[in-house]
Amino acid sequence: MIIERRDYLDKLISKKDNGMVKVITGIRRCGKSFLLFTLYHSYLNSIGIPDENIIELALDEAVNARYRNPLELDAYIRSLVSESNERFYVFIDEIQFVKDIQNPYLDDKDARIGFIDVILGLMKLKNADLYVTGSNSRMLSSDILTEFRGRGDEIRVLPLSYKEFHAAFDGDERFAWREYLTYGGMPYVLHLKSHEEKSRYLKDLFENVYLNDVLERNRIMNDRSIFEDLLNIISSSVGSLTNPTRLSNTFQSVRHIQINANTISRYLEYFIDAFIIRKACRYDIKGKKYIGTPLKYYFPDVGLRNARLNFRQQEENHIMENIIYNELIARGFDVDVGVVEYNSKNEAGKKICTQLEIDFVANKGNRRFYIQSALSVDDESKRIQETNSLNRVEDSFRKIVVVKDRIIPWYDEKGIFYIGIEEFLLDETAIV
């Protein structure tokens, strides 16, 4: 089955031969290699570039382990490219596997050579167009981008969106939403038939790929159970506000283990670094400022989150919220959790300050959307409750409520737009 990831392919095509290294990032097994080695390779063939001029190297495969040495990698690519006048397209998959080594040409023991040195050197070859993939945010750290000197061009790949999943779904489309809500959009899941197969695959990804990657990369030997418990807590609290202090208190009260908030914060950053979770900060809409904590954490794929909890906690409202967050990120929005403050008086006449939450404030250029996720607004009191925060925002940007059911989109008397989740996800123009 070929899943056409048109948006990502178009981005690659637009960056072809632009003089920059194309850095394709995202969680492992989300489709980066397929995008590069299959879809983009086929495109290059279609415009007349032969296979001999496309160099592909997957560094996570044992057969290519020798090229994890930066000097071996550099020598190999140069041996194929340097002596030719033809143009080559160089694909290096999972480049974070390249290990830093001591520079053999310098006496300084602290002088190291790594993948950055290799890429910067290869970029000087006038007949090579470079593409690399990576599965951790070290690829995007400020020092690496600085070393690229403005010549690194990132494309972030996510698991399948609902639109991509829906187009490839081999079954009655009435069940596509329930399938996606449960098993998410990791591409290989679409090849599996039974719950047991899908569950085993997603759990194995967490246990044998993601978690091992984090532990090995950060050289943590003895805290695996703590990492697993932290992942379980974050999985359970998707869509809920939290912070490292609260998580530390949870460990103490539930597991009777003392882990300070700074350690929790560091471990969370490890998960973020590996693209296992992503955080959404709170933004005070009226005060036009960010609020430090608490914040929310979301998973790049809800199937991974559900598998982490053995598919026990299937709260559709929180999972739907996670899916909306991922969709907005995929569409290129910067996404925050909105906070609206207002003053009122209690029964004793005392002035009180109340904070209301808007699920998402989505910004792109001069466009902004306020978006609330709600299972249903059939009941009038429920509708008023869901829209209370939206109605207290005084600017003119569009306000949207996304509901679970398939509905005919409509506006209420205050201009709030209501739309069903599937139409929201399948038609990017539906909210414009």
C-alpha cells in the first residue's frame, strides 16, 4: 500500500537543489524513510534522475554500522560523488546514529568530529544535494543550527493525519474515525488487521524503540521503571494541566518514591527531545503574555498513547483534543493553551479573579483561531459552558467549537462557528 504524503512531498520538491541540507525530523517509524526513499526517490526518477545518481544510506541498519563513524561516512559519500561531473542526491537516514569521535588530526583530546562536520564538508560538493533524517531534537538544537550557518532547512514529519489515514483506510469509512481514535496514525498500523497485532506493534515501539532510545542516548541505566511510570502518568493526563512539581507529588503519594521536580523536568525534556511528547504552553490572551506553569503535554500519535495504557483509558474528549492539537501543528500553526481572566464579585461582594481556558490558540502569520474541543453541545447549558471562555475574548479573530458528531456547520448568535471533528480534519478550508 502506497500512502501519498503529498504535503511533505511537495515541501521536499520545493526545496530541491536550494543549496541547503534538508533536515527531515520526526518520531521514529512515522514515515520519514518512506517519504525520502520511496516517494521522493520516485519523484526524482519521474523527472529523469536515474537510480545511480541517488545515494541512499540507512544508518539504523546493522549492515551500515561502519558508517556511524563520521570519517567512514564522509569517505564513502565522497568516493561516490567527488570524481563525477554528474549531480547526485544523497539521502542519509537516521543520522543521529553517527557517533562523535576524537579528531585524529588534532592532539587536543577534547577535539571531536561528528555528523555536523560531515554534513558541512559534504555541502561544499557542488554536485551533491543533501537530505538527512533524524529522530531527536538534537538535530534542531541552537548550536547545530548555528553550525549549519543558515544552511539547514527543516521538514518536521508527523504520523498520518486523519485525512491521510482516511484516504488509505481499507474498510467501511463509517469506522475510520473510531479506528483512528483508538490506534492512531503510525503508518504500519494500516497493514495490521487484528487488535492484538496493532496493540503488540504499538507497545513494542514504545518498549523496544522509543524508551530504549531515550535511555541509551542519555546514558541512564537504572531508572527505567521511573521513566515508564512517568510516561504512564503523562499518558493518563493528556489534555490536563500539570507541571513537574505536581508530577513529583504524584510519585510520592502513589509510588512512595521521592523524585524532585528538577529531575522530572529533565526526564520530560528527554521525551520531548525524542519527539515522544510535545508540550503546549499557556497564553494569557488579554494580558498578551505566557504563563509559566502548569502546561499540557500531548502525544504525536494517540495510538501510541492508548497502547501505553493498554487501551484502558479511552476518554474520547481528551483523545479528540490531542488529535486536534496534532492537526493544527501539521497545518503549520503555532499552538498554545489559551487563558482568559475576568473579574467578578462573590456573594459577599468580594472581588475575585477567575481564569477560563480555551483549548487552543492557533497562530500562523496574521491569522489566529480560538478553538474549543467538545464532545457535544446538544444541551444548551453544556453549550454555554463550552463557549463561556470564547465569549470573553474581545478581539475579532474566529472562534470555533469542534464537536464529535457529524453536524451541518453553523454559527450561533455571537458568531461562534460549530463544526464536526471529521469535517474539521478532512477539509482544511472548512474553518477559513
